[in-house]
Amino acid sequence: MYYPLGLPRRLQMPGGAGHGQVKAIVCNRDRVLFAVLTEKSIWIWFSRPCVPVVVHQRSEESVTTIGTNQMLEWRHDSSMIVVSVSDL
């Protein structure tokens, strides 16, 4: 059985809506980190405490050339992340 602990949290990403719509939220195998993929950026967060570690925002030239971000997947040892884009 699954017993939830505590209440769900709503996280606010700094920078507002400039990063685009959220496409995916994926945790690593250990569930220590999770990645938030938006149309134009990738955010890596610690789970506890819930704080952003790093963000990478793509340039407008990159977005128009190869398209927006679509999907994200962690490598099994959490050493890499692969991102698929819309126009390739």
C-alpha cells in the first residue's frame, strides 16, 4: 500500500513564464535529484530540500534551428541527461 506523507508542494521556478511550458518532470534512479524540462530550458533540483541546483536555458537561435524540447531521460547512473527536440 501507499501512504502519502505530508502535503503536496507547489514549486515556483524563478524567472516566471520566460522558459515556456513544462514538458516533463523526471527523477533520477535514487530520487535525490529531479529534472524539469520546459520548452526552452532544463532545471536540475535537489529533492530534499527542494532547491534548484542548476538551470540551462537555450538561446533563441538554438530553439528556432532545432526546435523546442520535448522529452527528457536520465542515464541509469545519473551522470547524463538526454533531451529530444521537436524538429530533428
